[in-house]
Amino acid sequence: MPFTVKVPWVLNHKCNNGLGRKLTMNANKRLKQGRQAFQQQSWSDAYKFLSAADNKNPLGTHDLEQLAKAAYLIGRESEYIDLLSRAHHQFLNKDDTPKAINCAFWLGMILFNQGEHAQGSGWFARAGRLIDEYGQQCVQQGFLLIPEALQCLRQDDPENAFELFSKAGEIGNQFNNPDLLTFSRLGSGQALIHQGKITNGTTLLDEAMVAVVSDETSPIVAGIVYCAVIETCQKIYDLQRAREWTDALSRWCDSQPDLIPYRGQCLVRRAEIMQLQGKWPVALQEAQQACNLPRPSHPSATGEAFYRQAELYRLQGQFSHAENAYHQASKWGRNPQPGFALLRLAQGEVQAAKTAIQHIAKETANRMARANILPAFIEIMLEAAELQSAEDSADELAGIAAELDSPFLIAIAEQSTGNVLLRKSKPREAIKKLRHCWQLFNKVEARYESARTQRLMGLAYLKLNDHDTAKIEISAARAVFQQLGATTDIHKVDSLIPKHESDKTHGLTPRELEVLQILATGKTNKEIANELFISERTVDRHVSNILGKFGVDSRAAATAYAYEHDMI
């Protein structure tokens, strides 16, 4: 017979009643704390307290929805699916069909973005059936047009996509729903851009972003719009907009330290901008940090982060690291081209590079996507002595650049055309193109591309037997490559300079030469340290060494010595 302790009924009832009141008080306290944390966008605390309250006493539908959102925003996607599914069924049991449809829509969206297309489509189908059964107008009808419009965009049908997004916007206006209106403007802008109506499209993107930065939208919608707008700006090479909205996304993420899903995209976009500006160590750090985050619901950010690492490693001559990072990018769903083909080119495997870039060029039909492929295609075709193919592609790239009206892409196109003209032994025509694109690169602070252009100008002047001007251009390019650590490009530059000239270091180490180049521009030691990403104390030591090796006692004298001996 099991051991038992008999307690008088009255005493037992009183104890249980007191314990129940205590448990109820604790649950109510946790619920209040969870609601408050959610309002303050403290997602981890909201999740902790609402979960604790739910464990004591199952939450009502509104609080359950908030718990689901908090779970998603701290990276607990599987729990988000489970919790929102619970909320969906609770709404159905309460005959609140519109709210049940809303849950079904978001379940479909998140699952579809996770790559679970069958499950996502199933939830969209359920939402559609519930709308038909409901038989009344509701804002959810507009939301359900969004996945249909997105499918049109994926199938390269921007006209129908625009119509669907516009209809969704009309319903959003009718019900005064900021989330649906913002989705409509985002999608409509993207559809117009796909039709080549860039100005009208970016205007709608800006309008969508105004709603986001004004906190008019829910957090999940805000994150989606931030990332989509920045990605679209990058695709059309609208670097100014991409920078501005990336800064806004950074501030938004920083204001919510425990936010997970959009932080990876933010870091990747910042890495791209840092790379463009020549801040390669910082760019690499940002990309690595994005890879080390808890896995987001959308793996594309991780793939892009590995690809960004691979590109930086390739440019720095760390080919084994680059190859591994390209493979990791592919594992996470990011096509490793055109970077991987350029890696093979840098390794001297011209035929392998040609084969890879030809395959991806044939597979890429969309003109905006081709703009990302063609510069590498042209460079590789020139090395493979396929001059006509390179020239045709340069003309195509120039047409796309003119259509998008992007200064950066126009500069890339002119750089490619200049390179083709060089191979056709037309150095004067090449210089005209290259000089203009060099100016454009400087305007957008694209340091690496600017230096590459100067190397090509130096080569053009060599073809004209203007060795003095060639030396100026080539030396300027080398100084930037040295600062960036662009090893492969340094070797290319050194092959153009006679051996006895490129060895004129006067005993300075490569780092001391870098410091000297910047010192000669009049910058302080602190400014030199910031530019080279080293400590000010290290710069002090390098400057002292330079003065000692030159036998001079001032920075001005060191600069004069360097100019006198053609070191800068």
C-alpha cells in the first residue's frame, strides 16, 4: 500500500487556496512584466516573462501573439511557428476569423522565407479559404495579395506584381493599416524598378522607409522593409541610398540589443560599404560577426556574409581562405559567382575562370543581375584573349549603367570599356574613359576601384611612351593597394615598374612606406593611425624610424627627402 500522509480537508483546502492565490499573483506579475517589456521592445525580457506566465496559466490570444513575436525577434523561429499556430486556433475557437487569417498569413510568410514552401503555401491556402468563408471585406484580403505579388516578381512579371501590390495598398488605405500600406509601397517600388522605372521606384521605397523610421509599422514588418530596401538599392547601385538606409538600420538594431533576425543583414550591408570605402579590416570583422550570429530565419544573410569574406580574402591574396569562404557561401544558398571565377583568374587558371563565368552569364537573364556579372566576365574574357566577347559585354554593361543612371555602375562600365580599348591598342581613347570613371569613383569614395583605374591609366601612358606620367599614376595606385593590403594588385603594379625603381625603399619597411605616403599629405599621427587601423603609438614609432633612416629631424624634412628621391 503506498505511503500517504493524511491532511484534514479544511487545512488542505486552505493551503491549496493560498498557494493558488500566490501562483495566480506570480503569473499576473509575470504577465504585466511581459507586456511592459514588449512595449519597451525588450524582446528577451518579453519572451521570458510571457513564457513564465504562459507556463502558469495559458495566455489569451493577444498575449500569445506578443509572445510569438518576441520569440521570433530573439531568433526562436520554431517556437514562433508553434506559438502563432496556437494563437491561430484560439482565434478560430473564438470565431475571430480575421485574426485567425492574420496568423495564417504570417505563418505562411515566415515558413516560405525559411524555404518551407509546401508548409508556407498550405497556410496561405488556409488563409484564402477562411477569407472566402468569412464573406466580408477585411484587411487580410490585402495581406494575402502580397505573396501572390512576390511570386510574380520571382517569375519576372513586374507588371502584374505592380497591379497586385497596388490593390493591396488600396485595401490598406481603406482599413488604415500601416503595415499593409508599407508592404504595398515596398513591393510597388521594387516592381517599378524591375520595369526600369528607377526614379518612380526609389521614390516609393523612400516612402516605405519613412513609415518604418517613424515607428508606424510593427517590428517584424520594419525589419523586412529595412532589409528589402537596402538590398534593392545595392542591386541598382544606388550607393548613397544604401548607405543612408544602412545607417538607419544600424541605429534601429542598436536600439534593440537582443534583436536577432535582421542583425545579420545589417552587418553584411555595413561590410559592403566598408569594403567599398577601403576599410577592409573593419569590413572583414563585420562579415565574420554576421557569420557568428545565431542562425537567422532567412539564411541569405549568412551566405552573403561568407561571400563578403571570400571577396576580401581574394583581394588580399589569401586564396585558400577565400576558396573555403566561397564554399561556405554556396552552402548557405549564395551563388559563389562571379567572385569564385575571379579567384581562379587570380590563381592563373584562366580556362577554369572562363568556363565558370560563361556558365553563370548564360544562366543570368535579368539585366540588373547581369550588371553584377559582366565586369568580371569582361575582365576574364580579356585575359582569355576573347576580345570581341569582352567588347560586346562592355557595350551591354554601358547600356545597363545608362538605364539605371548610377554613377558607380557608370564608372564600372567605363573602366571596363577603357580596359577593352587598351587591349585594342587605343590608349588615348582609353585614357579619356578611364579619367572620367576615376573621377566618379572618387566621388563615391570607392578607393580600390579608383586605384585599379589609375593602374590602367598608367598602362595607357606606357603605351604612349609617356613614362613620367605613367610612373605617377602607377605609384599612386600602388600606394593605395599597399594601404589596403591588395597583394595581387601590388604584384601587377610592380610588374609595370622597372625593378631598380620599385626597389627604392631607402631601407624602409613596407609599413613605414605606407606611413610615409600618408605623412607626406600632412596628416597627423592620429589621422594616420585611423587610416591604417593601427595604434597612434605604433605610428609614432614608425615616424621615428623614418626620420632616423633618412637622417632628418622633422616630418617636413622627411617629406622633402621622399619627394627628392622619387619615393612618393
